[in-house]
Amino acid sequence: MKPILVIQNDQHEGAGVLANLIAERDLAQRSVLGWEADYAKLPSSAFSSLVVLGGAQSAYETDRYPYLSGEMQLCRDFMAEGKPVSGFCLGAQLLASALGGEVIAGKRKEIGWYDLMLTEAGAKDPLMEDHPRKLLSYHFHGDVIADVPGAERLAYSDMTEWQMFRYGPAAYGFQYHAEVDRPLLEIMCGNNRDYMAANGFDAETIIAESATRLPPFERHCRAMLERWLDLI
């Protein structure tokens, strides 16, 4: 099987649970930093699927971060070939933008643990088998997806209408951090303490809350991501 292409948009934040699942299946993967990638040398034909991860950038800041346009084109290329795509946080916003959707600054930061609710379409989605209709979930974002033309909206929260969506049979966007495990969560909070404090959040409190909240969330996300890998 051709390798999975993983685009990382933060120096320190990898694919968490998804990376572990890929390793457990002995699947090949190639990870690149978004700002260092030579997109001309990353043709979709050379890979089985695409994963685009989060970062502090905004999907609408392509003038400031021109490489984000390259990531959006990759999303379009993989979808055109019918290959599975998953985007997490910024990755979901880039996928939405690639589809002609709109990403805007949210009214509030959604950082920490908030309920995720499935739509009717979400409850019927093949990835969400046995997933609770409401699940306390981990979030870390300020921008939000306002619309994704032609996509199915699968989940939402009180603050964010588009928490999860699917376009076609195999392209999924996760605004929340469905890929997070304990090490990744601690990296996110540890490396962003000042940013969190400036927005009214305490990193150590969220890390402490995660001791009991993360295990059931990770269990359900792991099952969901296993099904996404089955699409490859």
C-alpha cells in the first residue's frame, strides 16, 4: 500500500491517536511540515490518503502563510482521486476552504472540554457507529467553519455549528481534536500557556480535568479513526 501523507502545521504537534493507529497497522506514512513542504513533489498519486493537522495559523491567512494554499490544493487533489482525507482543527478549516467553504474568527475561543452533539446525519454516518449522541470532547480553536457547500454536517457544539463534516464518501473534517491523546494534549496546553491565560483559560486546570475526561473520549475517537483507516 502507498504511504499515508501527514501534513503537520505545528512543529511539536503530531497526529496523536491516529499516529498510533497507523503504527499499529504497520502502515507506511510520510510526515512533512507544512511550511517546509515542496508540494510539487507530493503528488496525490504517490499516497493512499491524506491527513492535515492543526496549528496556530488561520485558513484565511494565505497571504501570510502561502503554503496553506498548497495544502488546500492537496485536499482537492486527493478528493478528486477518491482517496480518504481527514483534517483536524486547522486541517478541517483548510479542507472546508478547499471545498469553497468559509472560515471566520469565532466570537469566543473554544478551549478545553465541551459537549459534542451528533446531528441526525452524524448518528447515521459509518464512522460514528456506537458513538454517543453527546460526548464531552476536547477543543482548542478560535476560528470556526461557517459553511461547507455540498458537505454533510455531522456534529456541533454550543459554540460551533460545524464541529465535524463529511464531503463525499471519505473526506472528513474534525474541528474538535478527535486525534488527541495525553501526550498531545499536554503539548498543546504546555506550549500555549500564555495564549490560554490571555483568553481566560488555565493550562494546568485543563490538563488536570483531562485525567478523567480523556479516557472515554479517546476510546470513542479511536474506534471512529479505526473506521476512517478502514476506508484506505
